[in-house]
Amino acid sequence: MENIMFDIISWVGLTICIGAFFIKDVFWLRLATLIGCSLLFVYYSHIAIPQGVISNLLVLLINAYYLLRFAKARKAEKAAQQSPTTTPLATQAE
């Protein structure tokens, strides 16, 4: 029963990773790849395949890094939009 669960995890992870090739939005592409590689990382760890573990871990870390950069940029953009902008003196006089 345990092996069936890990086989399901591997198929779901593989499906998500292959499906990511059809995603055009970069955020969702990286998120899907992160999830798919996480599942494949778990599977390859279970069956003790070092190449699978290392490759999926590297792709997972790369996508996590870019998702964090995306989140920081988005947070900075929201902060810039919320801060009051100074109006030019000409418009204030009118």
C-alpha cells in the first residue's frame, strides 16, 4: 500500500511538471514546477535515486528563489502604490 502511495505521488508530480510547459504566466509556471518537483523529490528520496533527488532539489530551490523575488517585488510595488505621491506645485496652486 505504501508503494502505491509513492507511485501516485510520482505520477501527480510528473503530470504537474509536464503541465507546467503549457502555462504562460511566469508566477503560475514557477509555482506549478515547485509543487511538481517537490512531489518528485519525495518520490526519488523514497526510492533512493540520488540523481533524481539532486536534480529535483535544484529545480525546486531555483523556483523557490524566483518566487521569493517575485513576492518581494510585488510587495515593493504595492508599497509604492500606497505611499502618497507629491503633487507638483503648479497643480496645488490651481
